[in-house]
Amino acid sequence: MLKKWDLLPPPKQEFLDSYPELPLTVATLLYHRGIITQSAIDEFLDPDYTKYIYDPFLFRDMKKALQRIFRAIEKKEKIVVHGDYDADGVSAATILTQTLRTIGADRVDVYLPHRETDGYGLNLKTVTLLHDQGANLIITCDCGISNKPEIELANSFGIDVIVTDHHAIPETLPPAHAIIHPKVPGETYPDTGLCGAAVAFKLAQGLLRNAAKNGVELPLGISYEGYEKWMLDLVAIATVADMVPLLGESRTLTKFGLIVLNRTKRIGLQKLLLEARLRNEDGTNKREFNTETIGFQISPRINAAGRMNHANVAYNLLNTEDPTEATDLAFELNKNNLERQKMTEDLVKRAIEQIERDQKDLPTLIVVGRGWSTGIVGLIAGKIKEKYWKPTLVVAINKEEVTGSGRSIDGFDLISALQSMPEFFHKFGGHPMACGFTLKDEKTIPEFHKRLTEKFLADTSGHDIAPTIQIDAEVNLDEVDWGLYDILNKFEPFGQCNEKPLYLARGLTVLKTEPVGTDGKHLRIMVQHNSNRIRKTIGWNLNKNFDDTGTNWGNSLKKGDKIDMVFEIGVNQWNGNRELQFTIVDLKKIK
């Protein structure tokens, strides 16, 4: 399906007049992101750790949580940190267990659920198990806010529960001893956009500051300020992996977390980066790590543990201090990720076969796989949705359980659709663009699909739902230089609500095209814009044979052709050299 180009309108002249010192492109990008006050601009372009990281004691239950934890440490009670099986939950559990042990907690255990057998969050079986193992205090991270029955059971056993979480708030809060959650009604903490590990980090900050106040000495002469900041690599990984908005405090934490990640002291992360070929044998980095490094290289490997095996593998990697164990664990995670990639690729092919056989013309898609891993159905749904640009649900049938995951397109609220037909589900949750669910009976899938399609047609009637590329600004390619790039670079880190900017250049003249890569499927296009200056652009996968959804641009372009181009501005580094790189997102040939 051809993509629409949506060039965002220019800023109001009043905004431009207020900030005449800003280049037009920079002002345009800020305006489109809603960053329009001087204080917001300062925080966004020049994050300051001392100014823009909030006091953890602004959480209304922080003091109550700390009092209970320090009482447990003093009485040598058993503390169990209950995390989750994804990169956010594993990072959060690492932050809390390491901090607790550092400030003197002798009896600290961790419990990470198994995706297949435990499911998400606390469950009654786990609470009973932890009681039998002598737990006195459970601290949840990246889960717990929706576990009212489980926390009631813990209370009946005499176990106190402290919840740290960031997920959607249920109608009734659990009866926890303390709740550290930025979205709880009446919460006094000013930033609601933190991921689970960032919330855990705020509790860790509180623990460290109380310990410092009480004269607790950290081991090996570590300073409190230094210890706090060295945890930020995990906060950055979790923030990017969990796709929370990279604005406000989350942006500042990630900005400094990337600095720490590029110098990480965690032997496990060092070995993982080596395994991913991002790090040299001598300990130097091959390139600077950014949010793309996390999103495409680090977090998939951490998440692969919970998808293919058990999240304990990832947790152990982040916590080990043994180089040999770290090497073995990094190898295992990389192997898990390769297996995950292969399994996903194979099942996507099978899903496409299903669709092409009997769903190709339907407006919504439901793929059913018997025996498919529940750990990758969301990945499959995402790939199928992108290929067909239709709301897609993938259902895995395993024994008596019918579990699914869905991905939607712009203009259709998927979780609202599920909420309109609760009779099909044991449970479900999510947000407008993604959902997870458990069906009561596989026999209801055809009727469920029928109802979903009817809801989609009703909700999108009269709306254009074609895929859209949102373009930030039109630019003259001749004016893009290192000075402008250095300013634009301040918009990093890129992520949710601060996507990598897209630019439009119209009327480019094609001078030359040439295939790139060992198989020649990429395409380099040499162009001129409004002068004789030659600019080099690169288009990934633009020189291969497509089906009816794409074009082989290597065959369709010739010297002298005129094109409009949507592109990203970046840097290409090789052998110590650097050059500006224009990465093609989409092209249109001018007839």
C-alpha cells in the first residue's frame, strides 16, 4: 500500500518571533513536539541531571516504603524482589536487589515469573510459594498494581507488599503496604511517564539517600552519587525497551543512561555487547551506543531470555561479576535471540500462508497457531500488521489455553474494541495500538473475528486509514551541514513521542544509482538539489524485487530523473571517517 506523506504545518509566526536565535528547522521540530516554552526548550535541548531529576520523596508513599524496608533490613527479614520477564522488569529487579544488598540487606531474593507457566505479574501460586520459603516482605517492580487478590493473600500470610509499577491503574487498588506508582490517583510525583525500572530507580534513590543520612558506608569506597548514576545504564535500556515517552524525566534519565551505557562497568553487559559485535576485544566500542543500539541490539537479546527460556538468564547476566559466567550467559542470550528470530521468521511465513489462503481480502486478520509460543505472538502480529496494514491478532493454542496478542493501525483503538466484547475473554489488557488476551474457548474465534471486523468497519467508516509518513520539515538539501546536524543531534535520544525527525526535499535530480551490499539489495543514489553540489543518499532494501506492495527503485530510476525524497539525517562512520548520511525513507518519482 502506497504511503501518504503528511508534511506538518510550519510553526506559528508568533512562536518563531519568540525564539529568533533558533534555526528554522530546529524551531519547527520543537514546535511539533509541543516544546514551546523557554523552560521546556532548555530541559529538552540541554538536560541537566541536577535540575531535571525529581526528588524521590515526592512520591507520597516513599517514606512509608523506606521505613518498612529498613525495618526488614534491621530485623534481618527475608525480602523478595518480584520482577517481570521483559527487559524493563529484569532491569528493575537488578536495580533493587543490587541496591538492597549494597546498603546492607543480608536476606534478599529475586523472583522472576516464567512467561508460559506463571504469566504476567504476581499470581496466587507464587505468593504461596514465597510464603512457604519464608518471605516477610515482597517488593514488586514493573508489576503488582493489578494484583489485588494476590496481595490480599500475601497480607493473610503476614507478608507486607510494596508495589512499584507504572502500568494502567485498576478500578480498585491493591491493599499494599505502600504503592510507588506515578499514575495513582492523588499521587504527588510530578512525572507520570516513567517505565518500571525508572520507578524502581526512584525507590533505589530513596534507599541510598536514607542510608547516607544514617551513616551507612558503601563497600569499596563507592560514593552514593556515583553508585546512583552507574545504575542509569539499566534505566536507559528499560526506558527504550518498554517504549515509554522519551520526554521529561525519562528523557533526562535516558540521556545520562546512554553516557553510562557507553562506559558500563557491568561485565555481563560488556560481554553481551561483545557477542553482539558492538564492542571490540580490547574493550573499546565500535561506535557510540544510542537508543537504536538498545532497541535493535540490546533489548531483543535481554527479552529473548523470557521469550525462549527464562528471564533468570538475563537477570544473572546483569548481576554476575564472573567474566567466565558472563561470557557463557551472553552466548546463551545471543543464541536465544537467534532462535527467537528464526522461530519468528518461520511462523510469520506460516501466518502469511494462512492469510493468503482465506483472509487476504478481509479488513482485519486473526491468525491461529496450534502449539505456537506465546512469547512471540506479539512479534508475529506486529510483522503481519506492517505487511498488510490491517489490525492483526495472533492466537496461540496450547493445551487448554488460548492466548493471543494484537497490533493495530492508526485510527483504530484495539483495546476499546476488546472492551466492547468482554464475553469472549478470560482476561485482556493493553492500549489502543497493542493488546494481550486469553480467550475462553477456541471455538469462539470465528465469531470473535466477525465481531472485530464489524467494530473496525464501524469505527473507521469515512476515515482514510492508509499508512502515513509524518514529515517534520521541508529542507533544502544544500543547507544541511555539520553545524545544523550538531544542533539537530541535541534532539537525541530518539524514541516514543520524540521520533527521529523526517525531512522532505523536493525536486532532486538523480545523477547516478548503484547497488550496495554483498547481495546488492540496497541502493545508493547520488543527487543534486538547488546547486551543483552532489549529495549521497542511501536506501535500504530499495534495489530488490518486491511484490505488488513496493518498487525496485534500482530498475526504475535513471540519470536526469526528478524525485521527491523523505529522509533521515545521520552520520556514517567507517575507519575513523565521518560523513553526513541521508537515509531514504520513501521516494516519489516526478513525472
